[in-house]
Amino acid sequence: MRKTLKINREKGSNIYKQPIAIKNHKTLSHLAFDNSIQANIISSVCSGKIIVANSAACKLLGYSRKELLTKSRGDILDLNERSIKEILKQRTANGHVKTLISFIKKGGKAFTCKFSSVIFKGGSSEIFISTLEDMSQSILKQKEIDVQKEKIVADNIVLAKAKSDEEKLDIEGAAKAEYEENFKLIFNSSSDILYDIDLVANKVVLSDAYEKEFGYKIINNTTSKEDVFSHIYPDDKEAVMQDYSRMLASEDVEWKYNFRFLKSDESVANLFTSSVVLRNEDGKALRRIGHLQDISKQKVLEEKLEQEIKLKEKQIEEATEEAREMERSYLGKELHDNVNQLLGASRLYLSMVKWVGENSEMYLSRSSEYTIMAIEEIRKLSKGLTTDLTKNLGLLESIENLTRDTMEVNPIKISCVLDSYIENRVNDQFRKNVFRIVQEQMNNILKHAKATEVTISLSQNKKIIILSISDNGVGFDTGKKQKGIGIANIKSRAVSYNGTVDFVSQPGHGCVLVVTFPVTDALLNTFSNA
């Protein structure tokens, strides 16, 4: 049977420009990683080189993504610092680490980060996935709080000294009352519990926060030392009293201690006390002025932060695994849709040598060419790349070559109607996607349809692009589930560009495949002049 090729296509268009760089394909996991509010970096275990960094990491360290991907851990960490060497050694030994560590911004400025890093092993390679959280502002804020507390304590000391002087000078009652009112206002201005203990008179003045936090009611903010000490947690009381007695007997001018404290509802608070000790000329302790801080809430926040870090680590692990699954699925499609087609064409040319006999050298040459192309595809797939014939030749020429080669080795007539398709209006990735659909459907027709005629049509307008492939083969029942992954691959490729797939067929009446894509920014070549 004589083989013919009918191609209706406008020639001589000069509006096709040099191909624009392919827009990177990003999986949902890639987008989630890149747009995370947490600064994340993936680096090589072997070399320390930064492999991947999301936008938050680039912003935190002050580099552009291109600049950061040229750096290694030695560029963002001071490896001469002993603590960093121990931290990195611990991470290598345990497979993970979580601590505070100093990083270096672009320009050399050091800042403190909460650093969480986990090792992942994939095949023969190992990577670290690290999360950075800038703690410099938190540390600065805490320092400001500490300075404010020290200021309050200092003010209390001044007020206490002033009170003593006023008592010695026997200040008039009105002035004394005004002083006490001001003293009370300062005392009750802090969320921490401020206290003034007169060790001689055994009188303890507590701020309003004492009753609010612990639930114990006292009159006029005043109680005794014994009353306060009676609420110390029983298991801690002996140790607290021993150290308290030691402090009184020493010449210390400050006392700091951690202990547990029973609230009125029998719950337990973890307290930290810090006080200044006032002594006379002989060194005897007369007064203690300081504050009590409930660090239980801080521990709750730390535990919550710990849980959030673990959650982030789990999310990163899940995203990594999802990326691997997506990559395996992608490679499966490429092997089936592309490499399988090339090897199938090579096999057909080899069969022609046996069937026809004449022109054997040409058929062997064609078979060799397709085999080499298949080998090259597999080699590049192994490196995470794919050969895109549609980028080099264009979609229309790639379809024409496919139909010509198919007719060369099969008793089938293929007509192409491609004249209303504008080549350079869409991006390279979309052209490749359409070509794979054509390859897949042609493979289905040759395997199952027993068709003698096929028509391939590709057209577009401002709103949609339509690919149609019809044949006069045996057809099939579209209501029955079809075996194999060919149809599933076609649908998957269409969905990736919000396309729809329709098969119109019934037994004995051929088949028509219609794939419709909406024209959106996702598939348009935005630099096209068309």
C-alpha cells in the first residue's frame, strides 16, 4: 500500500523567536518548601555546599538565591569557633541537632539563630535539611525586659534607702503617705511579683501580682516571711532554706534561686527569684528587695516550640518523600511515553528488514538512530534531565516526523491539519506535553485499533487550544475500564494544564480523542510577539 502524507501548514512565518528558558516545573512540595515562613536550607553532608535554599533563608542571610547556592557552610558559619565544631560533630554523630548557634549574614554581621538540622540519606548521597529561626530580636527583647527589671529593683533600693532616711529624719506624715503611695504604684506596675522584705521587722510587702498569680489573699500587700515560705513545695523547702541561711550568714549582696511553689489551687509553679541584699556596716542583712518570676509559662512555650519544630521536621520529611514519589511517577511517564516509543520504532524498522528485504540498509540505519536516541533519553533521565525534541524542532515538525516515520513502517495513512496552530505562542513545556499525548495515542492506535487512516488536528484561538486525533479502527466501549496506563497518562498530562479529555468511540466505529486546553498564563510564552 502506498503511503502518503497530507500536511496543511503555513510556511515562512518569521515571528518565531529564540526559545525562552523553560519555566521550572514545581511540585506542590517544592512550592510549600520555597514559600515556607521558616528559613530552610538543604546542604551536602560530604562537601557542606548549599544545594537548595528557600526564599525565607535567602532573606534571612541577605543573599540572592543565586548567590546563596554558591556558598557552603563555611561561608555562613564561623567554623573556627569551638562550639560550632562540637555542634556539627554532634549532628554528624546523631543524625540531628537542635541548638542556638551564630550565623553570618552577607556582609559579615553575626546573629543568633535557633538551629534545627536533620540528616537524610537517599541512595548513595546524604543531605542535611536545616531550619533557621532568627532569635536576635527575642534575645534583644529579653535583655530589655531584664534591664527594666533591674531598673525596678534599683528604684526599689533607692526608695528603700529613702524610706530609711525619711524614718530617721521623722518626715511628716503627709510626705510619708505620698512616698508610700508612689512606692505602691511602682510595686504594682510589673507583671512579675515584686517584694520588699524587712528582715529585722519580719515584714514582707508583696505586689498585687502575688495574689493574682498564686491566689493567696493578703491584707494591704503585707504578710510575714514564714507565711510566704510555708507555700514552698515540700520537696524543695529544705534545700531552699539551707541556701537562704547560707546567704544570710555570708556577705553576699544578691541572692538568686530556682524552686517550686504551691498555688492556692494546689497546682505547682516553677519560680525564679532574684533579689538585692541590703546590709549594715557590720555585714548583717537588713533587707531583701527583688522579684519572683513564674517560669512555668516559659517552659510551656518552650515545649510548644519543641512540638512545632518536630512538626516542621515531619512536614519537611513528608514533603521530601512526596517529591520522590512525584519524581518516580514522572520518570515512569517519560519511559512509557518517550523511551518506549523510540524503542518501538527501532523494533519496527528491524522487522521491516525481515518483511521487505529491500532497502535493508536504510531500515537498519533508522533502527540504529532510534536506539541511540532511546539510550540518550535514558542517560539524561538518570541525571534528572530529558531531551525535548519539541524545543529543538518545534511541535509541528516533531508531529510531522512522527507521522512520517510511523507510515514508513506501518500500513497506515496519517493526515495532519496543523495550519491554525501558532507555534511560538505557547511555552516549551506545554509543546512537549502535547507531543507526548500525540505519541501516546498513536501508540494506542497501532497496538489496538487496527486502523488504516488517522487524522491529527491541532488548532487554537484566543481562549482554547484543541488537539484532535481520530482513526477508523475497531473502536472500544468507553464505558468499560481500560487496561494499561496509556489513557491515564493522557488524562494526567491534560490535567496538568487544566485541560479536559474526551474519548468518542464505540465498537466497530473508530475513535476520536479530543483534548481541550484553556489558554492561560501557565502555558503562554509571555515573551511572544504573537
